[in-house]
Amino acid sequence: MANPFVYGSSVTGDDFVDRDEELANIERELRSGISVILYSHRRMGKTSLMCELARRKPKGLVFAFIDLYGVTSTERLLEQIVSKSAVACLGGVERFAMSAWSLFRSTRLRLAVTPEGELAVDFVRGGPTVAETADALDMPERLASSKGKRLVVVFDEFQEVSVLGGVSLLKTMRSRFQHHRNVSYVFSGSKVHLLRQIFEEHEGAFYKSGVSVDLGPIGVEPFSEFIVRKFRLEGGKISKDLARALVQRTGGHPYYTQQLAHELWSISNAPSGTLELDEAMERAMEHQALAYLYVWESMKSPVQKRLLLALASEPEPTMGVDFILRHRLLSRSHVQRAEGHLVERGLIERGHVVDPMFAAWLRRMSGLTLPSTRKNG
Ligand SMILES: Nc1ncnc2c1ncn2[C@@H]1O[C@H](COP(=O)(O)OP(=O)(O)OP(=O)(O)O)[C@@H](O)[C@H]1O
Ligand SMILES: [Mg+2]
């Protein structure tokens, strides 16, 4: 019997839970030409959400996915924008050659085909010229309008653009994209504070250029129903209560819920109670332990460490005077400084440790227990 719980790669179809509201909202905005900024912390399901939307093939929309983590230079970014948009609008390179040559002839882009049969762009030596950059950035619009389709270009881990080309590349992108009438963009990323700088701060390069969708955890009910169904489909059995308890442990965090369910299934396909769940939790945490230890050891400031432990140890922390005294955090300004660093590293957000498994690891490492479990949606 195969383990029915998948974690690590993006999930769609039968492995995808809920998010109906988010899918409908995003589709509506994209259809009306509005760009979407998709925020979430690591592994909350951004890539899965966009892949699932594309899999459902919403009528009249075609999708081009560009994962910035795999892109190492501005040239490659521009090339991906051109080639992925071409494939989305026209199909593979063979079909492309017939229909698109004239489209490109009027630009300053020189196209080539790689030995793997993919479309490539040869930019002038020493980096793309201003004209080449503009033409490449406008290619999605040309392709979409020539085909009468609405093209959705999804940039995954969009904040990495600023690593490639700084603010000036971001500004150039915005200056071209804002004239596109047949393309909608999705800017998705997990470094939330960097995305906020780009999209929400006045001087940010993409200030107010789309609607934001903040992806949170998945609700206890849909996730526990999914777990019960998956156990049953693979010939196992789990009670609704135990499935609920599992989702409560992870706070509905998609990755950790699938991981914990995966571990529980591998312990027993008919678990009877919390003993097995505790064991599964141990195993799941064990997988992350090295990464957590690395994060912990890389923190040089004792106040940052104490603040992190303090936030992990309290269900609803309020960072007032009591809190500062109780956790030996020296002073309000020390706390503010430490908080700033931890937010920047993506470890905390709005006074909570972002990663629930990391919070559990911190509590275990320091022998702390949580007075009562935080409620989750
Ligand atoms: N809607 C969902 N239903 C069920 N499981 C999900 C869902 N979304 C995400 N997951 C689980 O979470 C894992 C991570 O999802 P995904 O890679 O889409 O997240 P992400 O936000 O893109 O992560 P990253 O920050 O690493 O890019 C998946 O492998 C899957 O186990
Ligand atoms: Mg992702």
C-alpha cells in the first residue's frame, strides 16, 4: 500500500486540499487583467495553488511559469519570459516556428533553438541592451494579443529579481508590464518582507500594482476530512478525531500536515490514538532537526535567541513590560532590534514564530511546554 501523503514537491488534483476561495478570487482578478501578489511563508502552498489553477484549465486563460530560484542572470530571466510565454500561447517549438517567426521579426531579439529543442534568445555580448530588454519584456503581450488569449505569467519567488538586477530591473519590468492589456501577472514569493518592500512601500518598484493574496494555513475540517479519505482510499482507517488532532498539531500548515500524516501512515495504517501521533511528530521533527539546529547556531545574539524562545513558549505573546522581564529581554529597544532581525530572516511574523514545527522544536530543545495550544483556522 503506497503512502498517500505527499510533501516536498507541489501537489495538485487529488492531493490538493481546499483553497476554493483563493482559487476563485485569483482567477477572477486575473481574468479582469489585475495582477496578483501571492504572499506566504515557506511551504504554505503557493506553487501548488498556481499549479492547481493551471491544471483546472480555466477557459480562455493560458499559463507560463517562471521559477526565479532556477534563474541566475537577467539574460536567462528575459529568455524565460520569452520562451515560456511562447510555449503557453503557441505550443512547442515546432508549432512555434511556423506561426511566430513574423512576430519576432519585428523585434530586436535573435532566437535560437537549444539542442534540447527549447527556445533560446541570443542577447548581445556583455548583457542585453535596453532595446532587447524592452522587446523581451513586451513579448508576453505580443504573443497573447496575436493569439487572442489572456496569458497569465506566474513569477515564483519573484523577490529574487532584485538579486538579479536590483531596483532598476524591477522598475523596467513594471514600466513595460503596466501597458500590457492581454497579460496578467502573478508575483509569488516566500520572503514576505522583501515582497512587501517591492509592492507595498511607497518607494517600492511595484508599489500598488496588484491585489495581494495572503496564503494562510488550511482549515482543520477540510484537512482532516482529506486525511480520513486518503487513509480509507488506501485501505487504512483513522478516526475523524485523531485526524483533527493531527491537523491541530501542525496548525493546518500544509507541508507539515502532509508530512505528519505521512509519518503516521508509515507507523500504522490504522492508528488508534495519540501515542502513534506523538511518535509521528517525533519522526517529522527529526527530519527538520539539522536545519533547525543550523538556524539556531547561526544566531549570534542572545537576545534574539531568547526572544525566539519566548515567542515559541507563549500561545498569544504580547511584547509588553511583563514579557520583557519574564524572558530577560533587557529592554523594549533590545526587543525591537531583535524582532527586526528575526522578521528579516523570515523567522517571525506579527509576534509569532512562522514555522510551527520550528516552534515545537524550540520548545522541546529548551524543555518548555506550551500552556495551551493556539487555535487555528
Ligand atoms: N492545497 C494543498 N493541499 C494539500 N497539501 C498541500 C497544499 N498546498 C501545499 N501542500 C503541501 O505543502 C507542500 C509545499 O507546497 P508548495 O511547494 O506548493 O508550497 P510553497 O509555498 O510553494 O513552498 P516554497 O516556499 O518552498 O516554495 C506540498 O508538498 C504539500 O505537501
Ligand atoms: Mg514554491
